[in-house]
Amino acid sequence: MKGTAVARANIAFIKYWGNLNDDLRLPMNGSISMTLDRLRTVTTVEFSPALAEDEIEVDGEEPSPAAKARIVAHLDRLRTLAGKPLKAQVVSVNDFPTGVGLASSASGFAALTLAAAAALEMELEDRELSLLARLGSGSATRSIWGGYVEWVAGAKHEDSFASQIAPPEHWEICDCIALVSTEAKEVASSEGHKLAQSSPLYSARLSQVREDLDRVREAILIRDFESLGSVAERETLSLHAIMMTSQPSLLYWTPATVRVMKEVRNWREEGRSVYFTIDAGPNVHLLTLPPYVGEIERALGEVEGVKQVIVCRPGQGARLIEEHLF
Ligand code: PMV
């Protein structure tokens, strides 16, 4: 009763922020993302009658009590559904720093869902895996799929899942991630979602998002980079306006975040196709096309405060693999 899965992070062009139902992680709005080829999590899960407790290790360490409780709650959902009340050993490895706004919960819960479902011998379709992954972490619902992915909000559990708009080969958008901090963020996104509706700007954001979802889906289908990038950049500013005007206020940016944002606009004025998007953290994702990647990577390396640049391209969805971690 052992399964191992690999899943990747994703970057949202239209972002999920705020829940209709916190327990079910039913979002207030739909979202659209690109699954990345790097930023991977590999997770092995083994259920065994010999275990008295769940044993969990992430990146070689026991997770914090809160992180552990979230993983155990997810295992509980899956073993209840499978009708197999056995404890599990879980070993998970990320090839990137966790808790810095690089979507480790997306790749983490997508890999955990697939590995645990395989270990429990559940035969689930991708749609069901996407629904279940959502209960662990909202953005994980999208990481089940590769390429360009839309999560339709849905008003109830069975209706809130992601599906693929286009496969990774459809279009080579590059995400140059400017890492300006590798410290754990102060407020996790699951807490941030609960504050969203305290912002007086939230209803304006929701009506904008509805229009932007159509624009971004269309831009992906016809490969219109300027349309995709300009909507994504305004969309991330709308998200951060909500965060900043929530009560209490969330401010994820650092001076280096703003320096990178300003440079992106300078580079665009100089004729490069590049736009920024930022999740719940200080790191900046630069969306661009293959001809600009080399020069953007070099230029980013010279911006004060940029510690590392990780270049990602569209990647595959979650998959089972043969090599177990233990
Ligand atoms: O899945 P969560 O709860 O970590 O929330 C993700 C929030 C954002 O990354 C800011 C937006 C998104 O859609 O990925």
C-alpha cells in the first residue's frame, strides 16, 4: 500500500483569493494558471497496520504542528473515502524553498493526494483528484493538470475543480522567478483568504476578475502574450490592493519586490515583452517569451536584492512514479 507521486507548482495569471467556504476551500472566484516545469515535490505515502500514528517528514524534518495537522487532515479525508482506517508514513521532498510564496502547498498537496490515493488503491479520475487536492490547498486543485489550467469556482464541493485549457506544448511562456527572500512568509495564504472580504475593495475585484477570466482564457487559446501579460499584471496589483486594505492589513512586498516591478516596466518601455505577477509573498514572477529569457535573467541578476533567478516553462501535471523515497 505504497504510492509515489511528483507534482509541480503553478503560477496563476488570475488568482484565487478569498473563500465562499473556508472548510471546503470553495473559492469566491475562478482562477487560471500555468503549471511550471520546475519547483517539484516528490511524495511517497505508505499505509500500514503496523503504524500507531502518522509519521510525516518534509524536506528531512518533522513539519510544524500546524503543517502536520493539515497533512493529517488530508490523509483522514482520503482514508475515510477509501474505507481504510490505516496510519501512514509520508516522506516529501521539494526541490525549492518552502513557505516563501513559491506555491509549495500547490505541488505538495497535489503530490500528496495522488500518492495517497494510489497507496489506498483508489481509482480516481483527474477531475476527482483535483476536487480532493483542493481540500488540502486551493491552488493544488490546478497542479493536478499540466500546461494551462482553469479552476472553475463552483458553488459546492462537486463543482469546484480544475481542468486543462491547453497542454504545455501549446505555448512556451517563460516564468523567470526573481527570488528576493527565502524566509518563511509571516501570514500563510490560508489565513490571508479569511481576511480578503474585510477589504472594502473586494467586490470591485470580483467583478473585474469575472471579465479577466474570459480575457486570459482567450489570450491563451490565441497565444496573445500582450493581452495575457497586461491582464495578469493588473490582476496581481488588484490582489495586493486587497491584501494591503484587509483588516489586519497584509503587506508582502519588500523594497526589492518594488525594485523588480519598476525594472519590468522600464524593460517593457525599452521594447521587451515582460510582465510581472506576485503571489502571497515578496518574490516576483516575470512572465516573458523565449527570445527575452536570456537578457531578462542577466538583467535580473543585477537588480539589488535579487538573490536567485529560477527560470520555469510550462510543465506536466501530477504523475505517479515508480521510484519510492523509502
Ligand atoms: O492555495 P493557497 O491557499 O496557497 O492560495 C494561493 C493564493 C495565491 O497564490 C496568491 C493565488 C493563486 O491562485 O495561486
